[in-house]
Amino acid sequence: MFEAFDEGGGPGASHHKVVEQGRREVGSTEGITGRIARSVVAGMAFRDVLKHVHLRENRGDAHAPIDLRRLNERLLCVLIACHQLDTARRRLMGSMNAQQTLKDAAHLLMARVDGGHSRLPEQLKLEAMLADLRRSVEDATEMWARAGRYFTRVTRLLPAQLDANEGGFVPVAPTEVDRLALEAQRVGDAFLQDSEWYSPPVGDRFARARQTYLQAVMDWESAQAGWVSAGRARQQAEIGFRVGPRGVLEFAQAVVSQDWQRGSFLSREAHACMKRHALYAAALQLPAHLGLR
């Protein structure tokens, strides 16, 4: 889902520290859902889910001819279900963590109001922020439930059986994109007579997939930059909140902003991953790329 840069214009140590901290924070949001998964069954990585579906649907048909288009589309569908569920789960746990952080801040602010160090209007503003976060948690819960139902329908597995995707998004090397373009052209020539299956031609489908993939990479880079910036802003706001009598609202706003940026980053990262998969599927190379052929 992008690289951000420090004030010097190039990748800096502070940037990498914030990115790694952000990834650890996003990963830590597995919380209850992750514990449920480990207590019910052994967790399945995305690749395990793909193998499970692939073997289940091809049981007893080892010698049957392979419909490459159908196989690529089917694997892509499973990957999309995995990414949607993983993203929804992370967003939900992230919003729940942000909500708890604001509740803790509200308790401290209440104590400061009682002690005469803060004003009641600040408490009312913080309560309004908490109400917004509660709605965010409700929305994320519904999103997670929908993603879980879709995942089960596509894979015949329980949502708790899916492990978190720890790999993140890695852009495809330009040389690999060029190779896929040549492969798409080769496959398109081979199936030139099959206009029903390959209309528009594979090469045209790949060109569109490449265009949407490149746009997804740009969106991912932008979202990552926003996520890194929000992490820095929260760190600065937390210092003022912890050491001084003021700054509670500034810290609360930084937490809300970081939660929003986290959601945007996770969505853009998943979207970029899916468009990367779609690039291989458009060239009918997804099974080979995943090691399933």
C-alpha cells in the first residue's frame, strides 16, 4: 500500500523507525481475534488458504485439462477475500485500541477538571471525539462481519482460521512487469482463436491491469506518507499531554487522526496487494507465481 521521506528529502533513520513502529502497532491490533484464531485451529497463511481451496476444488481431477482463465480468476477471488478480511480485522482492532486510549485520556482529563487544571468544555469536546470513535468501531465491526461472511463463502473456512498477512505490500520490479507484459502477449497469441474466452485480448487486459496497478502503488505511497506523519504527530502530542497540564485535546485529536490514517493505509496497502495479484492474473501467471502449478 509507499515510501515517505524525512526532512532531508531521502529515506532517513527516523522514517524507518516510525514505519517499523507503525507496522508493529498495526500488527498488535490482532488482539482478541488473533487469540481466538490460535485457540480454535492452527492459523492459516494466505498461501495455505489458496492451497486448501485449490486442492479441494481439484480433488479427483488431476488429469483434467486446466482452464487457465478460470484458475487465475478463482485464485484472485480467494486472495481478495483474504485481504478484505485481514484488513477489516486490523482496522477494527486499531479503532478499538484508539477508543481505549481516548477513554484513558478522558479519565485523566476528568481528574484535571476536578483539580481545576482543565475546563469542562475540553471534557465535552473529548466526549464528542469518543462518540465519533464509537461510531468508527461500529462501522469497522460491520465491515469485519461482511468480510468474514464473504471469506467463508469463498473458502469454506472460518474467519478465525486466517492468520494476519505479515508480508505487506512489495512493489513489482519494473523488469518483472515487462516480463509479464511479454507473457501476456504470448498467451494472447496462443489463444487468439478463442475470442469467447479472451475478448478483449489478454494483452489489452494486461495493459489495463498494469495501469490500475501503477495507480494503486501511487495511492499506497501517499497513504504510507500520511501514516508516518500521523505517527510523528501523535508522538509529539503525547509528550505535551504526559508532561504538562494541557494538551489533552491535542493528543486526542492526534489519536483520532492516526486512527483514520491507519485505516487509509491498511486499505491502500490491501488494494495495492490485490492489484499486484491482478497483474499476474491478467497475464495468466498467478498460479505459477504462487507456486500452485
